[in-house]
Amino acid sequence: MTLTVSTDLTVNTVRTQVEEKLQDKQKALRDSIEKGEPKIFGVAQIIIGLLIISYSIPLLSTKTTMIINFGVPWWSGLMFVISGAAGIVLEKYATLKAVSVCLAVSAVAIIISVIALIMYYADIAFNVATKCHMGSRMKCDYQNYVTHFSTGLKTTISMVSMVQTVISTAFTVILYNQRRNFTGYATVTE
């Protein structure tokens, strides 16, 4: 900001070219983020996180396995909800600092999603469905149905987690590109 004093002692402020360019870049960052629609990514992540948590509730009635012992569906689902909330907040507060925070949360969500996927598939591999042992009524025993149900549910949850990984990766790439394009124009007040 440049100050000019006229002969009648009035002080005028004039914006410098650097300030105008900085304000233009900040407006471009906000427009660019709004065009990327972080709210859509955020809502999708929240819905997927809640889906994973709700789909995992029936697993509590089956045999306790590694997935249940470590609470994988709950901490992964909660992380997806947090990541989605960060995306929604980014829509409202489109600053470079908010982009950086949302980028970090999304990157953590990707890491947690990959860890959860590995744990789901390891659990499915270690806890295979039992064979059908015909009972007196020519039906399989209860354990056969429970293990098939559990395996199917874990497979479904892992597929939803894969979708979450793809969404988080796409959102992280978009945020990284936005941050990289506007890093040179950060202000001290951000």
C-alpha cells in the first residue's frame, strides 16, 4: 500500500501493483477451489465413511476376528468422515492454509484406507468360510452361514473402502495441484 500526501495535507492510500496481483491470485485460488467442488468430494467421503461404519455393525454378531479386534471399520470410517468434513469446510474457507490442511487430512485418509484394505483382505484370507456339514435336517450348520455372511460383508466393506481410496486420491491430487499453483502468492496473514 502506498501513501500519498497532497498539498492540502490529505492522505490517500493507493494499492500497489503487487497488492493487486496478490488479490487477483487469491481470488483465482478461491474460484479455482470452488470450481473443483470440494463440497461434493466432502459429502461423498462422509457418506462412504458412514456406510462403512453402518455396514460393519452386523460384524459384531459374528466370530470376532482381526477386523473387529482392531476396530478397522470404525477408525477408517471415522477418518473418512473427518476428511469429508475438511473438504466441506474448505468450500467455505478457501485459503492456502485451508487447502494445506485439507490436503494433509486427505493424504492421511488415503494411507488409512490402504491399511484398512490390507487388513480386510488379510482377515478374509485367514478366516475362510467353513464347509457345509449337513445336519439331521439336510441343512448346513449355523457356522457355515455365519462365515459366509461375514466374508461377504467384509468383501463389501473392502469394495466401499476401495471407492473411498479412489475418491481421496483424486481429491488429494486436485488439492495438491491447487496448492502448487498458488504457493508463491501466500500472504503473511494466512
